[in-house]
Amino acid sequence: MLKTTMLATLLTGAGAMAQAQSPAQPVTSSPLWFTVMGDPDNAGLNTVQVDPIDHDGDPRTMRVRVSRSAPRTSWDGVPYRSYTSTVSFDCEKSTARYLRITYYRQPGWQGEAGQTVDYTTGTPRMMEFRDVTPNPMQRIIHAACSLVAKR
């Protein structure tokens, strides 16, 4: 729970706990998504959320999900409106890259998952949030790397 509280404070200030979606199950088994920007209930907004819980034991990875305000196409030609992903952070370079992305054709991570793409090998796909203003990329990287430094 300490990691969750620290990440919330780093991303959005002390009031971030109020923005968290309450989990239906214990924190260790259900994602606790923090809204970095947008509104998960408004499909017309770009929304970015992070799940601060270590799912694989590596503090340099985090789940990030995005819902876009309009239809988009991925680097690989996959049409989507939202996606969930696992992101790896390189704190020395202040960069983050996607390891896996699951795309959805509907906003808000609704409907069937369309396609899951593994980016652990090949050309890195960097976390960039193109055409999102204000862009939360550096804020997320800073928060994730601050957590790694405190371990």
C-alpha cells in the first residue's frame, strides 16, 4: 500500500487517493487504477491511468492503460480506441517502452480485446502518448523512477 500512496502523491498530489477506483477485491489481486489525466467515464476525453501494484515483482515495470477520444491506429496498423499495457522504465535515460499492449476497439477498455502485441523484442515501442495535451509521459516516468529509487 505504501507504493500505491507514494505513486499517487508523485503523479497527482496529495489528493490522488480520492481519484483511485476502489478495487472489488484485495489490492494484491485487482487493479487499482489511478487516473493521471482524463475521466474514465467520459469516452470523449483522452484518459491515462496507471496501476501502481507490482504484478511481476519488477519495480521498473508498471501497467498503464489509455482510452483515446477518437479512433486511432497503432504503429503496426491495429485500429483501437483504448489499450492496456505493460511498460518498462529506463530511469537512467528517463524513457519508457511498451512490453505488451492489448488493444480494444471501444473506448474505456470495453468489449472484446482485439489484439495483443508483444514488444519485448524487435523495435522498441516507446511510451509517448502522441497528440495528448498535456502529455503525462514525463510525469509518469518521474513517478515510476522515484519509486524505484526509494526501494
